[in-house]
Amino acid sequence: MTLDVVDTIAGTSPAVVALRARRPQTRAQLQASFDALFSPVSTAHVTQLERELVAAFATRLTGVDRTSSFYADRALAADAAVARIVIDQAVHATTTGPFGSYIEVGLQGENTDGERYAPGPDVVHALGGRLAAALAHTHLLVYRPREAGTDDLDRLLQAGWDENGIVTLSQLVAFLAFQQRVVSGLRALDAVGVGIATDSDEEDAA
């Protein structure tokens, strides 16, 4: 069996790897998404370095775990100096969430508010306006997804992103959130020995 990136990040037991392999299409599609985002046919709209840095930032915002370490290592390998700034920004911008306000009257009782992230002038100077805008938008999508609107897209356009790049950036953040949850779930299953129990059940059934 060929290990894919989720198996590599999760580092779970062979029993859990085998358990996951029972859904080969789902496994293959997740790997295909990773390949498309991190080994793209073209980096014309989002550079490889931007992908690595945004991944390190997004995953560190939501956890200190194997997924965030995986992408931090990739970003550091791509450009250590810039990656250290980006990871430091993620550490200081980490908060709880999600936050946001509903426009639907019946849901407004669930409105919550919290910290917003905006890179300071020194960070914008160090990273450049385009990457700084990408980090701010990533923070928005991670913590305040229902507030993202045309004004936020305009800020990206003004920072040098085009429509294709914005779509890719959004896909990247969405993929990372899903992948990070999958890895956490697999490790939780491993911790309670689910894969081992399931194999035993199959043997009993046979």
C-alpha cells in the first residue's frame, strides 16, 4: 500500500492506515486535492512559496499539531526567513472562534465577536502587501468565514491578487481545514485503538 500525505502526517498505526484504506476513493480524492494545490500544473496565479506560507499560517492558527508542524517544515524549507515571520504572525494571531454576525434575524442571537487580524506596517514591509493581504484573508476565512464579502475580495484585488488566485487561495484554506480535521480524527481513532478493534471484529466475523 502506498502511503499518502495524510497517512504520512497522521503517523498512525498500520491498523488505522488499513482502516482508512477501506475508502480508497475518498483517500485518493484527498490526495489528489493535495497534489493539485501543492504540485500544481501552473503557479501563475499563486506561487509555490505563497502556497507553502499560507498553509503554515492557516494550520498554525487552528492548532499546534502534526499538520501544522508538517506545513511549517515545508514553509521553512522553502524560505526560512519569511516562514519564521509568517509562523510568528500565526502564533500571535491565534484566537478562539469562529466569530461572525448573521444577517438572518432569527440567527442574530448567535452573533459572536472576537479578535481581528491585520498585519502591522512592519510585517507588510517584510512580507510585501500581496502576502500580507493573503494572511489577513486566511485569518478571516478561518475565524470569521461568514463575514467574508466583496470588500474583502476587493482588498485582495488591490493587493495584487487576481480572481483565479483568490479562488485558489480560498480552496487552499478550505482544503487545509478539512485535512487537519481528518488527521486529528485519525489520531483520535488510533488513540482508542479503533483500527485494532475493527480488525479483530473482522477476524471474529470470518
